[in-house]
Amino acid sequence: HCETPTGCLNTLSGIGAATKECGGLFLVDFVSSAGGAPLNVDEECIDLGLLASQKVIGAPPALAFVTISDRAWQRIQQVKYNGYDALSPFQNMGSGKLLPYTHNWHAIAATRVACQEILVEGLDEIHLRHGHVRDACIQAGSSMGLKPYHVACPSPTVTAFYVPDGIKWDAFNAALRSKGVVVAGSYGDLDGRIFRIGHMGRQADIETVRDAMAIIEHTIG
């Protein structure tokens, strides 16, 4: 859904329905968008949805989750895969207290607290907050001459800018880290060409992003 290495939020409209019509299963990775962007797994006909406890949820990076549709459960039972990472043992857990194997209970407790905080703030408010922070990040970058990598479909949780002309990524990254600002590069053909600013979860805060962008502007000179 959100392609983190490029800061792109992909549209899913119609893909799930087409996949269902063809008899396939629709798997979506929304690790870095879940909670920060509107997404309804049922409306989008998502059969398997992948997310994790960090990113927008804001808990320690210790748990992975998967949403499973009725169609996916049927396929799981047909395949009858029995590896250590099989999903079938999780289908009939009852209250959820008896899991197939020992889990990191501290991480589960932390994630429950993080999810409760999300419910208190409200998903609509969280989506708006992430959208406002994204817009502020893009505006601040554009005002200092940075070019966003994605203009048509920017993610509300991470923004990618081109590395300015005449600046080497490694030196730029080292200079920012020396000032307490940690950004990320990218991979493959985009390695050294773009850098990414994460603004998700508790980091989706206007003042935090503005402070970081001010340091970036000072570093660029």
C-alpha cells in the first residue's frame, strides 16, 4: 500500500475485486500505512494484509500481524501447510489466550496499549494529523528547493525528496546525523538519489517535522 522506499501511497481500488473474480487471493503489505491512511480491508477485498507493531501503531518493533479473509482461511485449510509459520493453528484460538506457541507477552501488552491510544484519539483524527504533517513536510522541503519524489501520490507517513544536486548522499546523511536528525536513503536505482523522512505515529507531529526540516535546510546551506 505504502511503498516506503519511495514515499508513494498506491491506490488499491479495484485490484482486490479483480483478483477475487480470477480466483486469486489479494495480499497487501500495509506495514507503513496502517493507521496513518484510510484503508478498509473488506471494501478493498484484501485477503491477506500484513502490518506490524511499529510504524504508525507506535509500539516496539517486536510483532507482526496478518488480517485474513474468509476466502483466505478456506485456501489455508485446502493447502494444509504445517510449517512453524503456518497460519492454520491460529484459526480457532477461542479467547485468544491460548496461542500455538509462546509469544512475546511484553510486546503484546505494549501493542495493546498503543492500540488503545489510537482508539482514544480516533482514526479520523489520526488520518488528518498524518495528512497535515505530510503537507507541512512537502511545503517546507519545496520552500528550500527540495524536489519531492512523488507528487501525485505522496504517502501521509513518509516523504521522499531527491538529494540536492551537488551534494553527496553519504556526506549529507552523516552531517544530518551529527546534528541529531536521522533520515533514510533508498535502494537499487534510487540509492544515493533520494532520501526519506518518516512522519508516522508519534513522529507525525508538526513541530517535530518543522524542527527537522529547519536542520536539513541549514545543512544544505
